[in-house]
Amino acid sequence: MAVSELILFRHGKSDWGADADDAQRPLNRRGEESARLMGRMIASADRVPDLVLSSPARRARLTADLAAEAGGWPSPIIEDERLCPGSPRQIVQAVRERAAGIDRVMVVGHEPALSQTASLLLGGASLRMATAAVACVAVEGWEALGPEAGTLLWMVVPRLFPDRRAPSP
């Protein structure tokens, strides 16, 4: 059986000063920079997703769009209402429904749903998904996606790149 990879990507830092409701809150400048940085990092590591599932919240969709643009990803980006704010059950359900025949899926969403999903898949591990953090969990096929089914392959946060630059893809 082939190993599938689920990439969990928390949206970048949002602009709390914007005059917008929660669903329409944009990213601030740091959030935009972090989204681009992580997009380039993912491309340079050759971990580009085959499909991106995004929360429809503006800050999540902007994170997905900016990361894909900066990294040169050809990945389709699909908004899924279940991902805002989301829960582990909803994330697992969305991935299972849309990932048939795909090896690597990215979910761009929110806290605490992403940390809770990682914890569920890893059998109770405690992860803190900072803004723009990306974690990759391997599973033995999407049908196996569930409690204790995953192995953490890697986790990266933007602060690992103090000059805010990642290698170019």
C-alpha cells in the first residue's frame, strides 16, 4: 500500500485591525510574507501537494493562494465549508471524500482544529500549530486516516527562517 501524506497548514497571521467580520479578516503583512515563505519552502523540499483543501475564510484562502503562487504549485485549491473552523472529524471526512487517487493533500485551516487533528492522527501527541506552521503526517492510504494512524514526517514554522527567506524552488 502506498503512503499518503496529509499536510496541515495553519493560516498566516491575520489582520485584527481590519474592519471585517471573522470570515473576511485578511492576513497582515507578516502573514502574507509567511504564507509565501512556506510556499517556497514546500516547493524547495519537493513536497508540493496534489490538492489543497482550504477553509473559505479569507485569511486561510489567501494563505493557500499566496503559498501556491510563491512556490509555483500547480495544485488545485478547493474551498470546503467544513474547514471553517473545522474539527478533526470534519477534516478527516473532507480529506477522505476528495483524496481518492491522490498521494499528497494539504489542508489550510485554523486552530485548534489542526492541532487536534494532528494529535488524533498521531495517537495523542501534543503539537502547537503557530500561525503559518506546516506539519506533514504520513498514513497508509486515505481509508486508514483516523485515530493513531499517522506518523509525523516533519513540522516547520516560519521562525526557522529568521531572514524570512526560504530556498527558491
